[in-house]
Amino acid sequence: MKPILLAAAVLLFAPAAAHAQVAAGALPNTFDDPPARAQAATPQPAPAAALAAEPANAASEDILRGVIASAQAGAMDYAVMTDDLAAKVREQEATVLPIIESFGALVAVNFMGSQDRNDLFSVTFANAATEWVIGVNDDGKVAALLFRPAQ
């Protein structure tokens, strides 16, 4: 994974009541269709059916569970993140932690597919159904991370 590309792909979070996502970078979410204005300039992402059936990184689920656990405990674990991602998450920590804490207890984590070395998981909490994308680089560091309401 190229750190600069992944840092641009990080999407962080809007207020819980809105359940919206806000881009911290300019790269479209490759798990969904790109915005109409970007379709002519960028190639179409693979359809959901074309997602790889196995995680790009065998440890991604364990790492994701750890990231969620640390956030719900009130302190992000920046040691598992690249420097670029950690800097972006730190900027949003005061907003992000209460949102993740409001989701309630973790109920289930299910792998949904992999694309471009990023893994997509359906994560169900007591109070929310979400989707998380996590990209782990060759050094085992989280280089891309986002969550959004489940579709």
C-alpha cells in the first residue's frame, strides 16, 4: 500500500445523529460507486460481487476489533496506525470517540469482501449497524480506516 494514497482515502466521521460520513481526503470510497462528477475522470470500481472472498490481510479483523475496543474504552490506539493516519484520527478524536462509544456493545464482526488491499466488514453493535473498511500495510500498521452506517 502506498501511504500517501491511503492517507488520502481515510474517511472520518460526522455527528452521530446525522450518521453521515465526511471525507478527510479527496479519494472516493472504492467500495461504492464514485460520485457522478468523478466517474468520467476515474475508472469505475469493481461491483460488490467482484470483491475478493478472503481478507487482504489475515489479521485485519483482529486489528479492527482492537481499534474498536480502544475507541470504546475512550482512547484510540495510535500505535497500530501509520503516522499519517494517526495524525488524521487525532484531529477528529473528540468527535469520533463519543460516536463509537454510543454504538454500545460489540455484537458481531463479519467479513464482507476485500478490494485494493482494503477489507470491508459489517460490524453490528447493540445500538448501531455499521460498515468498516480497514487497510493494513506491509508493516502491519493500519493505513486506511473508515466507518459508516450499514447500507
